[in-house]
Amino acid sequence: MDDGDDLLDRVQELEVRVAFQEDLLSTLNGDVADLHRTVAKLREELFRATQSLEGLRGLLNEDPSVEPPPPHY
């Protein structure tokens, strides 16, 4: 009978461990999904910032003679 109780205790301990692992896995899965969305948003923002920077570089490197004179001339 003692061996049966020991086996039952071991099985219950394993069931508890599996339950905790399933909960942890679910939590981590949610965290990874959130991080994936965050990375996607950051990539999009970086792309837009890069595009803006390239546009500004283009404006800075333009030939000044192409720019119209100020209104007071």
C-alpha cells in the first residue's frame, strides 16, 4: 500500500508541474505575440523615419540656385 501511495504522490506532483508549465507556456506565448506586434510597429516607424530622413537629405543637397529667391528680393 505504501508503494501505491508513493506512486500516487509522484503522479500528482507531475500533474501539478505540468499544469504550471502549461500556464507558463501560455503566458510566454502571449508575451511573444505582444513583442512581435511591438517589433512590427517599430519596424514601420523606423521605415517612416528613414524615408523622412532621406527626403530631408535630398532637400539639403539640392542646388541652391534651383530654390526660388526669398519674397523680399
